[in-house]
Amino acid sequence: MKSLVLLMAVVLALGAKTCQKYEKSDKLDVNVCVKNDSKTVFVRPCTDSKYCDFEKLDNNIGSCKDPPKRQISEYCTTSKDCFSGTCKDGKFCKGKDENADCDTDKNDCDVGLYCAKHDNITYKCEKAKEAGKDCMSDAECRVPNFCVNKKCAPPLSADVNQVVYDRRACKTYFMELKDTGNVCANSCKYGKTDNKVTTPPICLSLIHICRCRRSTLCRSRWSPYH
């Protein structure tokens, strides 16, 4: 069954214009799950919990890869599943505790905390800021708040032309890039870079704000909630 699902996924991903022969093969290298030789596409299931990256073929070969690490508050069974390296009680990925050393690039503090600069060398996890507090980024504000004009503010509260870092902060839910940075806009817009039109953003009129999925744990602002 696993091989059949993989085969169907590969067929859809490759989108061949002419019919090719698809064949399960046990002769492929252990880390290879797809090999396309133009006449026949050979496939084999991955092992050891790896997945087949058939969407990115390198010289017509798809490789078995480790699944991406799960973010803080996402479901896990072992600590190896987590980007933070800690799976709490075999249920969800946990970040670093308050006052622990942290890395701003990794955003590795637990839910409700952010990585704050203490001096020119050290950074520590601190409680995220409530609405009305000063901020320089969304990460400093307690979920579901965003940083609007350098103040933490509720989602869908920013007016047109106010500086934001995420369109979900805007009343209109639209954002555009100006000289002053990202600002809320009246409508969905996209600009040009090096005389090439950039891909338009996905423009939606509604938003579903992330809430606590259980009483003791809130999901990260960056969890998918559309």
C-alpha cells in the first residue's frame, strides 16, 4: 500500500506529457526513492521514517530525507522530532524556559516567551509583551498580538499606512512594501524587483486567529490557521 501511494504521488509530481512505465525496484540505492531514466520511472519506499522528496529531483533522482523538525508546541513522540531538541512527555515540542540562554536566529524560547538581548553578548528568554508595550518585532509580542508602529497590538487592529511585519496585524489584512517598510494597505498589491514583477501575495479577506488548542498550551503565532 505504501508503495502504491508513493507511485501515485510520483506520477502526479512528474506530470509527464507522455506515458512512462512506472516500476517498483529494490535495486535502487538505500537513499534513493525515485529514478527517472526517461523510459521508466523506478520507485521504492523509504525506510527509517524518512520521506521521499520526489518534487525535487537531482539528475532525475529523488532522495529519501529525514522529515523536517517540528516547531515548538507541535506534536511529537521523541525529542528527535523537535527543532528544540525537547519533547515534553512524548506529547509536544517544548522550548527553552524563562531566563535560559537563547538564540534569536533559532527563536528557541518556549511559548509565551521571546529571546531578549541582555547585553552585547548574551540573550535570554523573557516573557512576551502584552498589548501596548514597546516592541521591535512580532516575536516580542505575546500571541496573538503583533508589533504595530513599535507597539504590541491585537491582530486586525493596524490602520492603513501603519508599519507592520505581518499582514495579519492589518484591519484590511493587506500589506505592501514602501520605503518606510511594510505597511498596511487598502488592497492587495505587489511590486517590481530588478524590473521583474514579484509573485502577488495570497490575499484573503478573513483570518482565523490561533487560539489555545488545550488549556495549558497555546500554539505558536506561526502555526497554520487558514
